[in-house]
Amino acid sequence: LKRVIALLKDRITSEVVFIILNVIKLILMLLLVNHFIACTWYFVGGLLGDSSDIVSWRTVYNMQPEQNDILYRYSTSLHWSLTQFTPASVDIQPQNVLERIFAIMVLIFGLVLFSSFISSITASMTQLRNMQDDKSKQFWLLRRFLRQQDVPPELGFKVLRYAEYATSSQTDAVAEKKITILSTLTDQLRNELKFVTHFRRLLAHPIFRDRKS
């Protein structure tokens, strides 16, 4: 699974798409964790529910199989699980010691996991916002420069429109000098990479193609 995810990431060239997919991945992971917690919470509610002296949350809130359909019981358990990770509330409470202990453990686990989830989401959204801010700042500086230099409105309009066209249609080519991690490669890998990225295009020229043949 890790290899499949890595291969999918390698095919993504847009940083914006990569950030959005990363946010979606975090949300899906949170839902998956809450799915298992919800199933465990429903299972815990049935461990001591058959005893006449001990009451479970499934008995109090009519969540037994013969009382409600499976979709409603699952959604209720999932709702309870999600409220342990967020400030939201739900009208379901533990009814015995075992359920109370499990709820406390989920709260502690949720405190750590949800804090990490929120920080990751915030970092991704900040990165996405900074990308948009950099572009907006460049256009703001360009407009300011045109005003300070008393550029005629007609020429200024052409410059701005072409700048918008150029930035929207550019391929976002990444310069090799910006990728500092390339310095960690071995000499052989670095030479192979340079050959592919620099000299392979020369082979398409008729002169070199004829020599090769």
C-alpha cells in the first residue's frame, strides 16, 4: 500500500493538487480511526449488557439489534466516536465502569491524535495560502512599479494581462539548484540523472541521431 501511494504521489506535478490530496488523506485516516473506535464502542456496550445488575449504553439508548436497524446503530456509534475528538457533543454517556474506562482512554488518544491532525491540516492550508499570497504579492508589486514609473495605462494593461497569461499557462518548471536533496545522491545516480535530463534531448537532433545509427 505504501508503494502504491508513493507511485501515485510521483505522478502528481501540481503542488496545489498534492496539498489538497494530502488534506483528503488526513480526513480519510481520521474517519478510518473513528470507524474502528465506533465499532469497539458498540462492542463494549454489549459485553456487560446482558447482566441484570449492570446497565450498558446500548440498553439505555435503545441500541440493541432488535430495537434499531444497523445503520442507525452504526451512525450513532460513529457520532459518539467523532465527538471524542472534537468539541461537539452527543446525548450518549457511558453507563458502567468498563464503558467509562474505555471512554477515558479514547479521550486521551483523541487528544493526541486530533491535535496532530489539526496541526497537519493547518500546515497544509497555510502552505496553500502562502502559494497564493506569493503570486498576489508579485502582482501587487508589479502594479505599484507601473504606477511609480508613470507607465501609460494602455501599456500597463498589456503588461498585467500578459503577466496573468504567463503565470496561468506556465508549466512550473523546477530548477535543479532548488532541489538540495539531490546532493545526497551517489555520483553514479547523479550522473545518470544528468544524462537523462540534459543530454537525452540532444539525441533527438538529426545530427546525433544519424551518428548513433
